Amino acid sequence: MKSNSILALGFLLFMLIFSNPSSTQAQEVEDEREFDYTRGGQMGPEKWGTMKKEWSLCSNGTMQSPIDMSSRRVEMVVRSKKLHRKYKSCNATIRNRGHDIMLQWEGDAGSILINNTEYALKQAHWHSPSEHTINGRRYDMELHMVHLSVDNKIAVIAVLYNIGTPNHFLSKLTVNISSMIDQKGMHGHSGIIDPREIKMSSRRYYRYIGSLTVPPCTEKVVWTISKKIRTVSKDQLKLLREAVHDYAENNARPIQPDNQREILFYGPDTR
């Protein structure tokens, strides 16, 4: 009887671990050989949803990202409280994923709080040109800061950039990124990295519910897009593009239908 109980308990634990779709689908695909950004190609964005069963949301999802933040669709929300961020310095490594450059924090780099749910900062990566657009305008680069809650809910903060003065945060990573050109999958030690040095607007931002912008295109992602447009130099943008495969020099997913989703803009009360 005792052995039967142990077997039953073991089976239950197995089911709990391996039958939870959020635990297996919450993360972005790491292997850059599995997909690419070539428009009209066999592994391009139009084909992602048919390449694997677990990627079906890329084609069939109704809350896909990125989208356009059109003024005619955005609902204004007057709020004086800033976006609640509690970041801190933490050891991090940088990795060339082939389709992008990713900075991954290895410990507690802090968190954000959204609707009483805490999301821990896990990694950041860059897309060029930007994936999200504002009133149809596409920017030169977009940074994604990916966060995860204890129950595998995802929240992403996005910062948009135009060509201009060098970006202070990227300047600190130049040596590491330069050493990884054409070194796919290579890890470069970056030491202690403070995410607070990624400047963004905490008082003015867009928010909507979307998805990951790469397979498996997991939905119900809470997106926060900073309103203030930052700058990046031509050389910095060129470096990020040179470090990855030629096809990924443009690693932005096409705009997806908003399907009448609620798009909110938060700003301070100026009255």
C-alpha cells in the first residue's frame, strides 16, 4: 500500500511539472536556427505559426505583438504615480543568440510591480528597427526588458530609440558585443550591470496586453512602452547588427492586428 502511494505521488508530481504549459511556453526560443526574419522565406515571420505545433499562436493568436499605438485608438489615463520599478545592480552575462544580442542577469536584478503582481527582471535584448510603432512611425531601435512572475506571467518594458547621441548604457557593453561578432551562442562575461542605467520614462507610457514577438508567441504578456524616445549612435546600432547573422540585421517582427484591444496611455495629471 505504501509503495502504491509513493508511485501515485510521483505520478502527480510528474504531471504538475510537465503538464503546465505556462512553464514551457513562457520563455522565448533560444536557438536562432529554428526561425528567422526573412520575409517570404521558409522560416520567416509568416511561417512561424506553422513550423511547430507549440508555435501556433504566431498565426492563430488574437493578442499578438507588436502593434501600432495609434492616437485614435489610445485611451488616456491620468495618473500621477510613476511606474513602480525596484531595480538593482547584479551580475550579468551577454550572449549572441544569432537573432539578437541578449543581456541576462544571473541573480536578483530587482523587479517591477504591475497591478499588485511582482515581475522579476530576467533579461534584455535589442531589435532594429523598432517592432512597435507610434502612429505608424517606426523607430531605429527597440529595447525589451523581459520580466517573469513566480507563476510564469510575463511583463515586458520597451524603450524606443532614434539615431542621435551615443547611448550611455550600450557604451558600457561595446567591448563585450564587439568580441562576439559572428560568435553565435558565445557567452561574454559583463560583470555587474545596473539596469537602472537603462533610462526610460516612468511617468508617461503605453500599456496593452500582447504576446512575445518571437516564437512561441506566448500571449497575455503585459507590455509597457516608454513614451520618451531615447537616442543611439549609428555606430552602436551598426555593432548590434554586425554581431548577428545577416538576415537578423533586421530583426523586427511585422506589425500585428490589434483586434480592438485596449491600448492605454498613462501620464501625470497636469491640471
